Amino acid sequence: MIQLEHLSKRFGAFTAVDDLNLNITEGEIFGFLGPNGAGKTTTIRMMMGLLRPTTGRIILGGHDLAVAPLAAKAISAFVPDRPYIYEKLTGREFLSFVGGLYQVPSDQCQVRIEESLNFFSLVDWGDELVESYSHGMKQRLVVASALLHDPKIIVVDEPMVGMDPIGARLFKGLLRSLTLKGKTIFMSTHSMEVAEELCDRIGIILGGKIIALGTLDELQRQAGSGSGLENIFLKLTAAPDMVDVIEALRA
């Protein structure tokens, strides 16, 4: 469903993403982990058509993003870590606006809007201006808007930042239910707990390169560690002296 083939992005002499190859299947939740500056955001921006790759191909649902960008984007959705919303619209107006962008038929759009507002506990706020929403409510609204056109591929970047525990639990349950319908989730997160709970496979990127890829059990074997994703991540990405500092703080 998602194929990244020899994907690279250079900014002058700096290589942010270096010959990335990934194949993510239908119905999979794929976790994309890495320290700050590892290349996660650059990869996502290329996948969403916000950055042009230096080399390589991005294929979304069989559509080459460079050749058929509209077809690729029509089946995809993006939930950013910092949502941008037109705050002078109400929640319903914003959802209706997004539905129009994706040419969702009006009758279907209205039904989906009400279902989304109800699911994310935003019904009472549907006619309030978005500027009055909390950060967590805005994040829920962005998720609702991303799903209005029934995408096959959903890319999320730190999706639960600012969400309260109820919103986070709703969202995690939603992601799993979407995969049961054949949707594919590509999720970048710093939360080891979320990745360990939700993801079928995990890729760890460092210095623009994938350094580990597989299920949790496969990552444990690759890292030579069986003590949880956080320790695997630290062993693979942190400098030895930093690992020693972290262990000292835990003691």
C-alpha cells in the first residue's frame, strides 16, 4: 500500500534522508521512530507531497506520487503534530470545508460530520468557533477532518500530543478499527508506549537511514535486547555514554 523506493532528500551538502526503502502492507500500523533530526519529518513531508525528493519514488496505493499526485493524495490523509485550522470557522464549518476539498458528496459529508463530532465528543462544540477549542479538541477535529473522505492511507505525526487520556484512548481504538477495514496507518511518534501497544511493525531511523525494521520480537533480536521497546531504541540510537547517564538516572 505504501512503497518508498531508494528515497533520498538532500539540502545542499546535508543528507536528511538517505536511500530509504520501505514496503508497508494494507491493514498494517507501521511505527516510524527516531531521535530528533533523524529524518522522520522530512520523510513524511515527502510522502505527503510537501517536499520533492532528491531521488527515489513514493507509491501510495499503486499511484506514483510524482506521476499521479492527485490520485495518490485522494486516497491519503495526513494528521500533523501541530494542526493548522481556520479558527474563524466553527467545527462543523471546518469539517464541511474539508469535505468540499475532497469532493465528498454533500449528503454523505453531513452524515460523516455528525458521526465524527459524536465519536470525538465534539457535538456540543460543533457550532463554536475553533479558536475557542483547546489544543486537544483541535487535534480531535483535525483527525475527524482527515477521515472524512474515507482514505485508504493515513499518515499521522505525533497524533496524541495534547490529547487528554479519553481522547488518546478513543484515537488508539480508532486506529486499530481502521486497520480492520483495510486502512494502512503510517505513524511517527516519540511515545514508545504507543508504538509498542499499536504497531504491527516498527522502523527506526537514524541519520536518515533505517537502522532496524520489524516486529517487536524481531527488533529485540536485532538489538540483542529483550527488555522493551524503550531500551531497544536507546541501545540502537543513543551514544554509549548517554545510555550510561540514563541508566544512572534510573537507578
